[in-house]
Amino acid sequence: MAHKKGVGSSRNGRDSNPKMLGVKHYDGELVTAGSIIVRQRGTKIKPGKNLAMTHGRVVR
């Protein structure tokens, strides 16, 4: 006979690390060259005048 009761494993006990996505600087704010303005997944926000999209879909 077993001395201890069998314990089931949890199915929900995991979470991903935060990715810090979103707008970092808003309209009208002063920014320095090369600063990150938006971090995003995909291309929801496209770069405008004097901006570029980098490898991680970051608008600088």
C-alpha cells in the first residue's frame, strides 16, 4: 500500500515574460535621435517622416 496520496500536476502554472510593447513617446514630445518611439508586433504603426522601422518592428 502507498503511504502518500498521489498528487496531480497543475496544467496552468506558467506565464510568459513581459515584452514591454506599446508607444514609448507620444505626439508632441521631444525625442533624441535613435530613441525608440513604438515597440510592436507586426506593422500596426508605420514610420513617418524622418523615422525608420528596425528589425524588431521598432519605430525609431
